Amino acid sequence: MTATLTLRDARPEDAACLSGLALRSKGHWGYSPDFLEACRDELAVEPEGIESARFRYVVAENGADVVGYYALERLSATEYELEALFVEPARIGTGVGRALMQHALAAVESYGGRKVVIQGDPNARRFYLAAGGVEVGMRESGSVPGRYLPIFEIAIPPGTRS
């Protein structure tokens, strides 16, 4: 299903589409409507974020359909955070997430980055571990006080992903 997958930089006008995709993708894991509502602001993508030099948003398309996206945030010259990686629920398990992750890691390496930090949903633990992540701790959710999420790190040795 990823044979016709294309990746492109997001545009400010993609913000509403990406915000909706993030909520649908989060909802795939069976969270309640109240929980998803609590996450709405944190998952929202703003046009200003897409335009910010501190972030890079990349959209995955299959034909004319947006099927996923990721966002990277530059924390330092060598450290980046995978701020978001969401896949349209019908496309989860088809390789879209893997393609987005590989693209994100290659982008970080091309910027001279050596580490990617990820605050992941507990349901995505297997995905991040399979991508080379090492679970290094927990961080409190920005949406739900008292809920702690796993933190993963992926080291990027020079010249390994180009």
C-alpha cells in the first residue's frame, strides 16, 4: 500500500487536516471521546508551527489522500524531538508509519542530529522499539495530568541512514 506513497513538506493550509488526522489516529487506540477532547489542544497543528524554523512537518500522501504526517522539533544542534507521528487509522499497519519514521530519522541525520527523543503513546511502544528506540523514562502528559507516557531515544550514528 505504500507503493504510491509520497512525502512532502507540510504547508500552513494543511494545519486543520493534520489536526483532524492526529485525533482520528489517537482515537484508533480506543480512547474515550472525553479523553480525546482533553488531548485536542495538544494534538492541534497550527499554521505558525508549520512555518516555524524550529519545526519540520512532513506529510505522507497516497494519491490525493493525506495518510499520515510527522513533526520534528529542533532541541539543539544534535538533538531533535519527534513531536508527532500520526497515521490515518485505515492505514495503520500498512507501512506508512515506518516510511515516515525512516524519513524523519534520515532528516535528523542530514541536519547533523545524533539523537531523537520521542514521547510515545503507550500503544505505540512496539512501533518505537522496532524503529530502534530505547525506552529511557517517562514524562507527564501535557493533556492529562497524572498520566505518564514512555520516553524513547534513538541514537543516530553518523553515516548510518543516508
